[in-house]
Amino acid sequence: MSAPHGINPNIPHSARVYDYWLGGKDNFEADRRVAEQTMTAVPGIRESARNNRAFLGRAVRHLSDLGVRQFLDLGTGIPSQGNTHEVAQAQAPESRVVYVDNDPIVMAHARALLTSTPEGRTAYIEADVREPQSILEHPDVLATLDFSRPIALVMVAILMHIPDDDAPERLVKAYAQALPPGSYLVLSHLTLDLVPPKVAGDYLKATRPQAMHRTPRTGEQIARYFEGFDLLDPGLVAVSKWRDEPLFAEEAAWMYAGVGRKR
């Protein structure tokens, strides 16, 4: 894989590390090195990433079954199997999806690979999720999504990349306030709650030197993101346990996941 203009292949990026864990090929040597180092130090991290991807598919299918036809997917990541619009439009071809990411390489792949059904619509914008108003007021978002009807806000494995200094709770609230009642929040997040203390310590030791920032949070902290939402069964649980058994065996659970309905 050659690096597009403006992309430094020597600096690892979380989207490309994640792509490697999912079995993708849109990554560089620096990304693979970090991914392998983390896998060596942290048992089950790749399997947890794959379970996280499977959760996304289950959540989108479930919401489609509930009649949701609009999705705002923040922090999209590099396209892989089971993208949000593919799952949603397989259930309901008229579904509309907006993808948001701030990585040029992600958006280049998105525009090339993510195509909509004739009945639906798919849009992609390059923007920073930490600037909600710029996203919510973006012309392509407003042309694709009807904010008078329910929208599923998808924040899968994105808030863990936002440090406390950037007030992730406030960001979630800013997006949630723009959604009408009956909308949904689909969220997963890195945690150390579900692993033994030694394993948690090994994770922190392995990832601290890495350039990519990830903030693990507790279940109590993650649950606060759902303020104003009613969690669907089974609540906030290990990502592999949300309405299914693990798709991939995992030695340790690294992520919480939940889906809430806005009151």
C-alpha cells in the first residue's frame, strides 16, 4: 500500500491499526508494528476489536428492525466488512447514512468504496467529532438526514480516542440535543473493568509509549454518556455480550457496549 499525499506512513494511526486487527490491508508497517506489539502484550485485544465490529452490525440490524432509517456514524474508520450503510440498507434500502472522520486516508477509501443503494443515500464528510456544530450544520449532513425524524448516533470505539480535557460527555450531549426523541445512541468504549488488574497494568505499560491516544474508562463513566437515553436490554455489557455470544473467542473483554433510546 502506497501512502496518499499528506499521509506519513511512519506514524501509526488508530484507524489503520484497527484495520489490521480486523484483517484489512489498508495499513503501513508502522501500524502493523504497533498492532503486533499491543497484541503480544495484551491478550484478546484483536478479538475484542473484531467483536466490536460485530456489535456494530448487530446494533444497526436491531435498530433497522425497530424502524430506524437514519444513521450518523462518527469516527467511521477505514471501510471494512459490515459497514453501517451496508447493514442498514440490506435491511431497508431507503436508509440514509452519514459517515464522519477526520483522517484523509479514511475518507479517500470511504468515497471510493462506500456506495449507496438507489433508494437510500450515503454521504461522507471530513470533520473533527470534537466540533459537533460544524458537523450538525454541515450542508451534506442536512441534505442527507432529517432531524425531525429519529436518527441513530453511532459512536463505536471513538470516545476512547478523546481525552478528558476535550470533555467527551459534553460532546455526546451536544450531539444528543440535536436528535429528536425516539433517536438512539449506539456506543462502545474501551475499559479496564473487565480484565484482571495485572492484565490492565500490562495494557497501560504497552500502550503508554505509543503515539496514539486511548483513554480507557469505567462502566460508571461510560454509563454517563447515556444520560437522557433509556438503555435497551441487556444494558451496558461487554461488547461481545450485547444480544449475542462472542463471534470471536476472546481471552479478555476490553470494551463495553450499549444502545440507548432518547426520551
